[in-house]
Amino acid sequence: MEFTSGEIADGIAVVRPTGRLNMVSAGRLRELITSTVAGGRSRVVVDLTGVEFIDSSGLGALISGLKTARQAGGDLRIAAPNEQVSLVLRLTNMDRVLPVYASAETAYGNG
Amino acid sequence: MPAAILSREHAEGDSAARGFRGVDVVQERVSVHRADPEVTTRLAVLRLIVVATVVLGLNYMVWRWFFSLNWGAWWIALPLVAAETYSLIDVSLFGLTMWRARPRPRPPVAPAGLTVDVFITTYNEPVDLVIETATAARAIRYPHRTWILDDGDRPEMSEAATSLGVGYITRGADWLDRPLHAKAGNLNNALLATDGEFLLILDADQVPLPQILDETLGYFGDESVALVQTPQIFGNVTPGDPLGSQAGLFYGPIQQGKDGWNAAFFCGSNALLRREALMQLGIAGYVAEVERAVLTALRGARRVLAKAARSAPRDNDVVLGALAEVASAVETARLEVAALKPLSSVTYALQRRIEEISRGMVAIDIHLLARDLDALREMGGDDEVEWDVLMDMESTVETLASRELSPLGAFESVQTLLRSIDVDRAEEAQPLMPLATISVTEDMATSMRLHDMGWRSVYHSGLLAVGLAPEDLGTMLKQRLRWAQGTMQVFLKENPLRQRGMTIAQRLMYFSTMWSYLSGFAALIYFAAPIVFLCFGILPVNTTAWEFFLRFVPFMALNQLLFVFAGRGIPTWRGQQYSLALFPVWIRATVSAAANVYFKRPLGFVVTPKTRQEGGPNWRLITPQVCVAVALVIAAVIGTTRLVLGVGEPIGTAVNLGWVVFDLIVLSVLVPAVLYRGFQPKEVSG
């Protein structure tokens, strides 16, 4: 699993994992979000375009990231999941908590 | 059942292997039914005994309720018949458990390449003891990583782990000032610090054998298996087992019987768990908990806001306006939640809106303060203050103070409540709590939730770890109290009978264990009834001796036969004795668990010490039982005297004297237990 991260606009950070977001890679995603928020960017988008597969540990990392961002006064949003990821979000009822945005760029609206 | 669907989902990317594994699963389940003929015959006889016991029991109980109840002495007759009914339900549930009690066939060989984390949980056990377990854990043959989970956060434990070359995990800063959740919290913390597919959980004093993983990982070839529990056997128990530590009936026929109904319990140690299953529990728990918390807080906020609006001064439009704005924001949020808008979006928007209103409030507040101060300064400048003006000033100050206290104070409490309407579970150290934290015995609650999600469990009866049992009565009593309290907490918080994800049989398997802890109340009545008869000649049963024996003796005989046959040579009598003799423990556990669940009273929870407590025999630990024994003996003397004087009725006296003897034999189990000086290993000569 690879991670890239960057900034979209006015302090909104984007994290792009690629590959399988599972128990092996979940810890690294968690750390990446923590360091991003600690670096002063508490509004985070996780762009799931490149994620082929997610398991419960991967979801756990997203929830941990959400908590980190919220406690810093920001938010964590997810964008562009594939079918398997969407299915897991539905089956676990995670879609009750986290809305899915079409793309990282639109996750925080246009501004 | 999301669990099964999800786990199939997880085999994704390897469809050939998935299909293959699917076939394996089917074959394995078929082979359970192809057991050898001896086992099948045995089970058939056992089922016959179960049916006969229940039928004879019903025959006896129907007669007791409808044909022999002495209503003239209802105050003892009703409790006694209730206690007997309790016991019949208890033995029926035991019979249901035994219905499918058979050993499992050997599991498939453990496939290579699985990742396993071995967790050794410790709180205050001696470092040497933990290191002995860790050394054995490191020597487990199947490739794995070993971790010591030290809730005591001891530097010397950390050093010892490092020098042994095993991992060391302790709670991080997130756990400061938040609930620790004892062992469940310790494991939940470690779950997020590791990444193995499977976890082997060991108590600090459970020394694993090298083959523990080779013999158990094969079960997980069935992708719906979340848990493999192995027995807890103790190496420091003298022959005769005075403290009743070896739970041979439980870690044998009972767990096998529960396993037959896919309800083998997680018992906290010597068990393997599938990480994916636990994390699913964590996710499901997070979603449910967040939803519940947000809904509750939104409802609460409405109430608090309405109260604040009532107490606000009628003439202050600013405060009233702000409160109305907040109320409208809360109402919007509530409607959005009801319309199933994602909670994260709703709460984020609400938080932003509240911030906006707060900023507006602070600005207005400062403005009002300045205006009031101006007014005060004008009045203070006048030297000849008239009486009515002074009154006015007092009332101005009063108004100012109350303005500070009442509407804004209320607003701030509203704000605090509103801030808690969030999806971050700020009150917990981590948003995910895969191991259940609703009970001091996290194990049973966790496996019940796994079963409720559709996961399967396995009981593997082979010995794979050797543990240490308590070596004195005091420690043993604390341990039993904790188990009973934890079980009753689960019963009162998540009644298994109401868990819709489980089959009826699975629910009854959990209920059965909880039901058995109510035996303390029944025991009390079984001790009281003969005392009442022998002292006052009051018989709760309205019958002739012949009629009574005709119905009671066959039931009692089959009851005992069931235990003997189900036990397969395992001694079960000591267990039966303890289940009655420890009545004060069970009663205390039930009462304290109810007080805890309904009135939030602390349990007085204690960690079971693994080392022996010093000092001589402590009879005070069993004061209630000693009192009962003395009362029984006195009652026997009185009853005999009444008989000799011609007051007592001969057959009733004989039956009740027999009953007293039985009760005293039951209680006698405690004498060697009090006197027990701990395990003395035999010296090896030459």
C-alpha cells in the first residue's frame, strides 16, 4: 500500500492511499492523518480512488482519523470509493456516520 | 448476517482459493456428523436420560404446584416451590447443553503464512511470572509475534520484555482521565498497536505449549469462525482440588455442548480470535454508540434549551433570540438525523452554527455589560442618594448578576451539551472498542456479540496451556465473585434472550450460564425449609410420604444419573456442592450487579491476585455459611427433641433430618477449603 498526500485548497489536506487498505496498512494511514492534523491542517479528505479493497481495520483507521480531525476542530471526509469499499461501508452501517463525496475536490464544497 | 457476507468479501482477489475453502468448510461440517459409533451411541443414551429427567421433573413440579402446595404456610411453601422450579429449569438447560455434547474431529492442519500476535495481559502479577509465560509464548512453534500488555506500566516489566526480545505495549496518553475498562481496555489498546490476522490471548499465568497455534489455526479455514477457545487447566492444584479450581465439567462436556449449538464461549484466556471479526464488532459498536449518543444529546438539548428559555428574562430579546436560534439549529439537526442524513455531516454543520451563534452572543454580552456599567457609574456619582434610588441600584446589580448567572449560564451549559453532539466519542480513549466494555468479564459479552453478528466459534478440548489457580479461599472467592458479577452485568445490560442475531438455542446457552448464578437464592431457601419444619413443625408440602417419594425420588435419581453420565468420569459432585455452598457469593454478585447496572453503583471490583495471600485459616470469609450450618444443627436438635416429646411428626422429621444432613454435607466442602495451605509441589527424590 502506498500513500501520497497534498493540499487541495486553503488548508484542506488530501490523503491518497493506493492498494489494499487492510490491517497491515491501517496503522500507517492513522499515523499519516495524525501528523497531517498535527501539522495544522485539520480539514482532511481521504481520496479512496486508488483503494482496491478495505477491511474493518481500514475502516477503523478512518474512524480514528475522524476523531483526530474533529478534536482539532476540523473534519475528515471520504471521497470516490470503489464498489467493494462502498459495499463494506453499507454493510457496516458506516454510511450512517460518514457521507461519501464524489471526488476529493468537491468534498468541502467549492470553497 | 453481515459477518458472513463480509468475510466472504474479504477473500476477494483470490477467488480460486475461496471456492476451494468453501468446499473444505462443507466437508468439515459433514464430518462432524460422521462421528464414530461409540460417540453416537453415548449421545443417544445421554439424550434419553435428558428426556427422562425433564419428563420426571415436570411430573414432580406439576404435582408440587397444583396438588401439594401447603397454602396454609404460603410464606415458606411458595419460596420452596419457586426454588424447586428454578432447579428444574436449571437442569433442563443443562440437558439442552448436553444434547449436542460431542468431541470435535481434529482440525485441518494450520496453513503456513498466517500472521499471529500473541498477547499476554498483565496488571500487577510478578515480573518473573509474566516472563515465564512470555518465554513459553516466544517458544510457540508457529511463526508469531509475542507482546506483553502491561496495564501496570512498570519500567522493570518493560526492561524484562526488551531483554527477552518480546514486544511491550502499555496505555498511551489518550487513556489519561478516561475510563480504562480493565482487561478489555488493555486488549483494545493493543489491537490498534498491532496488525496480525489472528490473536492468541493469554492471562499472565497461562503458560502455553509450543504446539498451541499449530493445533488451532486450522479451524480458521472456515472463514466464518471468529473464535477458538481452548481449556483452562491449572498445574498448581493438589489431588482432591479443595478449592474446586479445575472446571472439568465446564472445560469439557459443557463447552462441547455449547459448541454443538455454535455457542462456545470466549473465556478470556487461552483463546484465539480473528482480528477482522473483532474490528467488525468495533465498527458496529462505534456506529451504534454514536447514533445513540447523538440522538440522546439532541433530545436532551431540546429540553435544556426550553428550560433556559423559560428562565431567561422576558425583556431580553437578545438572549431569547439567541436561544431561539440555537433551538432552531438543534431542531434542524434532529430532522436531518431522522431523515438519515449522515451523522458526521449533521454534527459538523451543527457545531459550526453553534460557534457562529456563540460569537454573536459574546459580542452582545460585552455590549450589555458596558451599558450596565455606564448606568451604575452615573448613579455612583450622586452623593445624596435617596432611598428609592438605592433600591433601584440594588435591583440593577441584582439584575446584572442574575443575567450573568441565569440565561448565559444556562446558555453555556447548553453549549457544553451541544459540543458533545459529535461523532468522535470524546469520552472514550479510542473510538473503537472491539472487546466489549459493558462488563468486568469482557469475554462472555464479546463472544455473545460475535455470535449475534453471525460469526461461529469453536471449542477445542485439547490441553494447550497450563495455568495457575488461586491457592487460598479468599482469592478464590474474589475470583468467583468477579465472574458472577460480570455475567450478571451482561445479563442485565444485554439480555441474551433478546439478541435477535442468535438462534434460540444460542440465546439459551448464554442464558443457561446466567441462570445458574441465581442459585444463591434457591440455596437459601433449601437451607431455610428444613429449619422451619424442624423448629416449628410447619411442612411446606401438603402430602403423604409415599406420594412425595414416588414423584421426587425418580426425578432426583435421574438428575444425578444425568450429571454422572454427562461428566464422563469427571468428578461433578464438588461442583454441585460449591454451587450451593457459595450462595453468599452468588447473592452478593447478583445484588451488586443490579445496583451497578440500574443505580450506577460501583461493583467493588478487584483484580484476582495470582499469588497466595498469607495468614492462617480465615473462617470469617465464610461467616454466613458457618451460621447456616449452626442453625441447621440446632434445628436438628430441636426437631429430634420435638419428636421425642411426641410433638413432631415422625416421617416429616426423618425426611427433614435427612435434608439437614444433605445440606451439611454440601457445606462441608468449605472446611478443607478454609484449611487449605496452598499447593506444595512434591519433592523429586534422587
